[in-house]
Amino acid sequence: MTMLAVFRSRAQTLDFVSRLRAAGVPAQTVATPADAGVGCGISARFEESFLPRVKILLGKRPYSSFSGFMKNRSGTFVYWNG
């Protein structure tokens, strides 16, 4: 299942995607869904199977603009607190 890491900062999103890729997590920058309610416009997309590694990497840097994770549910992304 596809997930998004949503940020309010484009620079932090790009930094995070770069760090994910360096750690072997296939990740892409994608347009943030309007339902996210944040202004930066891009998020980090990855597969849910990589979530444990993504959370570890997220905790290693002070990403002050991190807004949360969104999960694809029936074609719509919703905030997820898992």
C-alpha cells in the first residue's frame, strides 16, 4: 500500500527523500493531496512495507515541518496514525 510522508517545507521534503533513497528505500516526491491541508505541495511517497525504516530515518533529524503520514485508502489519501 502506498503511503506519504507529508511536510510543510519543500526543502525538508527533498532532504528526506534523498535520505530515504540513500538508505535503500525507494521513494519519490509527489504532489501533496489537497486533503492534507498543508501548503508545500510535495510529499515523500513510499510503500508501507518500508514504514519501519522510514520512521527510524524520520527520527534521526529534526524535521520541524513534518505534518504526518497519509495512507492510500480506496484511491483517496487519509491521515494515518499507526
